[in-house]
Amino acid sequence: MRHRIFINVMALAALIAPLMACARLPEPVVQVAAAPVSTVAMTQSAAPQLVSGLPDFTQLVEQVGPAVVNIEATTKEQSASRRPAPGDDGIPDAFRRFFGPDFQAPEMPRGRGGRSMGSGFLISEDGYVLTNHHVVNGADEVKVRMADRREFTARIVGSDQQYDVALLKIDGKNLPVIRIGDSSKLKPGQWAVAIGSPFGLEHSVTAGIVSAIGRSNPYTDQRYVPFIQTDVAINRGNSGGPLLNTQGEVIGINSQIFSASGGYMGISFAIPIDLAMNAVNQIKQTGRVSRGQIGVMVGPISADVAKGFGLPDSKGALVNDLVAGGAAAKAGLEIGDVIRSVNGTEVVSASDLPPMIGAMAPGVSVTLSVLRDGRARDVTVVLGELNEGGQAVAGTTRPSSASPAVPADVGAVLGIRVADLDVATRRQLGLKDNEGVRITAISGNTAREAGLVPGMVILQVGRTPVGSVNALNQQLRHVKKDDVVMLLVRHRDSNTFVAVKAGDA
């Protein structure tokens, strides 16, 4: 009997053991799952807060607003002759100044005046006002109206079309003034505020961010202005008004918009206040703005150009031509040099160079770091004075239609046909003896895509001048398929390097 009870107890224990084991199964599963979570929590910290709330601009507007003015420029009389309308000057309709004066309509009868309205701001307690050149250009009378409704007749002290800056003067004392900021410290992403009179709605406030700095503008001739690009809502009438930082300091003058409709589309441009104040100081001292120049014509460096010249990268400005007797020519710069920096400041693209040099005074010595034949060297240049209308280079006429000499076919290499130039044609083109070979036909796709056209004159292959078809063939004799050849060509009175890939005849 006892024996049977023992067996039954043992049997019961045998039955219970598996059940208990099954009941304990979830415990190790939970422990295993918890381990990775604990490890991740220990190795990954929370991301820092990079943006904290939206700014409140009310105090800024209350403090700065009184120094922002409305400007009305009037013209008393115009001739009946047609004045150029916006877009007539070759600038695409998509890019226009956001305040077009009424008196620049296509037709304006004699005796009828015109009126334009814009914005401006006071920079001194005794009444100096800063605005855009195009707001007051050609005006016979300029009125300045302040936020407190006081109105003054302004005198135009001076203006500069290239910088699009105008300095006005009104008679007053203890006037409200905007503090001048430092546009060189701007960074993309910073808040920016504009106050002005869009469509005549005085003291309108808009805000956004700085989208980019040092922006060149391919649609206007303001190559000496490194624009501030913003997404601040700017429209016609904001022209000449201040662009402000969150400290209430003016960092730029609102000048242009990019638009397909003539209205705000999220891209606006402002003139850096550092540049504008440079112009102001010069206007006060001499009545005009002067800019330095080094006497070079430069172009961008593409990947093909960098490959053709054996450059380490595509940074810098490629010297396409030198002004005869100019500062660069006197200093020893050569066609084909690549300017990499000015006084230690890097030249990233060709469009960086004009604003750097233009902001300096004539007579100043600058150090240019250049690459020549793959080697770096420094060249010291004493800046000349920029003559806005006198930047022509050697060669004052376009290629003539005179019959060329017997052409030679180098199409197997570059996909072009060329011919020697006679003495009379060289003289007409302003070329020296034994200088240049004319392109007579294009047969290769890559030559066509590179921009070569019949009538262009090839002056150099790389840094080597060519003056005959034989000399050109000599320079191309070792060129292989897919090599990039750099040709210095003259077209329409200007020189430029063109990168052509060989082997596509």
C-alpha cells in the first residue's frame, strides 16, 4: 500500500514538472526582449532642439518703423518719343525690378508727367536717406513722407546705377535713424524683416529668412553686387526699403525680385548694407562711386575646363583675356591663369571676383593667388579705376564675311573645319600678325555642344598661341579620343576659353 502511494506521488510530480516549466517560459522571453531596449537607451541621446519657437517682431517694428520713409519721385515733362519698357533692354520678363516707374510706359505724350513710388530709410539724424537708384533716377522732384505723416522735399546728393544706391538729403533735426548692421556676418537661415510700401501700402511688414548670400544676378548688369537672397515677401513699392535682422539693424536694401508675374514668388534680392554704405561714403566725399579693376575678362570653370587645364577642382576664375595696358597685364598675369584668391579670400566661382575687386579703391595693391601650368604663384596687382563704358578688349569689330583661305579639316580630332586668316582680315579683327585661325564649319556634336560656331577665331590651344592651320594641327597631333582640349576663341569682340571633347567628328 505504501509503495503504491509513493508511486502515485512520484507520478503526480512528474506530471506537474512540465506544467511548471511551461509556466516559466514567458520570463526568459521578456528578459531577452528587454535587453536591446536598455542598450539603445544607453547609447543614443535625444537630439538637441535646433529651432525654438517663432520670433515676435512687434518691438522691432515699433522701434525701427519711424525711420522708414515713403518716397515719391515725379518727372514734370517727357518727350513724345518712345521710352524703353521693362523687358526691352534684353532682360527676361521673368526678372524685373519690382518697382517700375509709371513714366517708363511704352508711350508718354509730351507734357504729361510721370510718378514712381518706393521706400527708403533714414541713416542720420540730420536727414540723409538711403534708397535705390532706380526709384529716383531721372526724377525732377522727390518727396519723402515719414511715418508721422511729415513730408519733405528731398535733394538727390548722388546715386550709382551699378550698385543701385541713391543718397537723398532732407532738412531736419533729431530724426529717427536705423542702426547699420554688418552684412558680412549674415548666414543662410537667419530671420530677416522688410518694412516698406508695397503697392503704395505704407509701412507694411513682412518676414522670412535669408536664403543665400553672395548671389550673383545673371539677368542684370550688376556684376559688382553680391546680392542677399531672401524669401521675404517683397513687391513693387518695397524698392529701396530696409532689410533688417532681428536686432533691428539694417543689413540690406531691398532691390529686386525674381518673378514670372511681376509679384512676389519667394525669391527677392537685397543689396548688402556694407556695399551700400561704401557707396554712401564715396558719394559724400566725391559725389560719385569709383571701383577698382584689375583689367581681366574672366569665365567660369566647368568640370571639362578643369580637366582640360589639369586643375585640381573647378574653383576660381579663368582669365580669358587681358585689357591692353591694364593693371593685370602690367603685373604679369597671363591668359589661361586661374585666379584662386584675392588677399587670401577664396574665389569659389568667377562671379565672386568682380564684387571683391569692385569694392576696393583704385590704387590699392592686392595679392592674387593664381594657378599657372599647375603651379601656384602670387601676383601683386595695383588696381586701376573701372571705366563702366570702357571695358572693351583688343578687337573692335566682329568677324567679317571675307572669303577665307583654303580650309583644312581637323574634324577627326575636334569636329571642326578651320582656315588661315589673311593680313587684311587680321587687321580688321584687331589681331596681330600670325595670330588666330578661323572656324569655317562645325561637324562634331561635342564641338557644337561646347558652343563653337563658324566665324569664331581660335587664338590658343591651352596656353599656346596658334596663328595658322599647321600650327593648330601641330598642337592637336597628340590629342586622343575623349581628351578635353581647351581652345581660346574670339567671338563678337571678346575672348573666352571653350572646353571641347575630342573624338566626335
